[in-house]
Amino acid sequence: MTNHISKLPTLALLCFLITIIPTEGKAKEQISASFDDAFLNLPHPDDYCILGGTSSEDKVLEWQTLAQLKARNKVLAMWIGCKDKQKIQSGVFTGQLEKWVIVNGILSGEEATERAYPNYDPEKYKQFMAGYEFDIEQITKLAKKSIGEANKKYFDDKNAVAITGQVDLGVMSITDAVHKGMIMRVNAGDYDVPVAGVMSFILINGIPLGFHFYASYTNKKTINRLLAEAEYYSATLVHAN
């Protein structure tokens, strides 16, 4: 059990590094998801629209699902800005997203299997995640490989989406989850922009879960806004389960 838990932070950070691109209307109902033999409810984050439902969206979702799987994560849900959803549906999307959210179950062990830990103390898991230091160089290398393979399959170009220049901001707050910040450069198509993100980790219903909020970086207020959103989502997630 300890060996499996110790590998989770590295696997979880991969989902941050490869989450770049995720029917109009904001879905207000929560999503039910399963992981191993455990279940949980995922509330819809405010002011986001769920990804999927059209062929263009589904292709992006399939790309993301494959990239995540190769990085040892299971996509449970994805949301993007509603304006970006409209652009993808209408075919005028340029590749640059305003904001997006992904929720992943973190796969365990060398075989990358779904494994819930109903008897593991969530507080101990939180303490572990708060004190864990990521190996950015190693994780970036693995993330680039995962992205490249998915790029090749779905876009016939292993460099269709790329990441560079990661800056680890460390632990930003601890609520029911551990919230860590990062800034990176994202290149996709015609744009190359700085992106900020707050990646959050929690053990809920025994499921090692990562939920991550991202946006194009403008200034420090971008990080502060994402952190507030992540903290609020953490609270709604706990109370939904």
C-alpha cells in the first residue's frame, strides 16, 4: 500500500502537464463516476461547460483520454469555458482556451490499475501530498512522451501540442484537499502562451483524485482566482460525497 501511494504524486502531476485542450449550455447536475469498486459524485464547477457531445469535442476528449491513460490517469470529467465550447462547435476555435478543468482518478502500481483505498486515512494522504516534492524534470519528460503519442494518433503530428518552461509554485493552500500551483508555456497550433494552473489532490471515498483548474496567465490575480475556484470546488466535492 505504501509503495503504491508513494507513486501517486508523480503520476498526478503528469495529468497537470498534459491537460491542454479539453452543445452549449451549462450542465448543473453532478456527474456520477466510478473508479475500481468505488463511486463518487462530481459537481459541475460554476461557469464552465462540460466537454463532449459533438464530433469535434469528442475528438479532443478522446485525445485527452489517451494522453492521460498513457500518463497513468483515468479521465473522470472535463469542463471548459462555455465560450470556448461554442467556438469548438462552430469550427472557429484557434487552439487557445480561456479556462478549463479536469478531474482524474490516479492509477496505481506498475500495471497502472484502478485501485481505491477505502481503509487509508484521507488526512494522512493529505499530509503526504502536502510534503511531497515533485521531480519536475522527470515528470516533464514523461508528460512530453505521453502527449507526443496522443498527438501522433489524433493529429498526425507528435508536436501538435507541447509544453515548456514549467515553474512550480509549491503548496498554495490546504483545505479538504492539497492545492499546488504551477505556471508553464503551452504551444498548440498558432499560439504559444503562458498558462497557470492550480492542481488539487484528495483521497475521497478511497479514490486518489486530482482536480485541476487552468487558465491563460495574465498576472498573479490569475493564480489567485484559480485557487479560489479550486478551494470552493474542494468543498462542494466533499459535501457531494
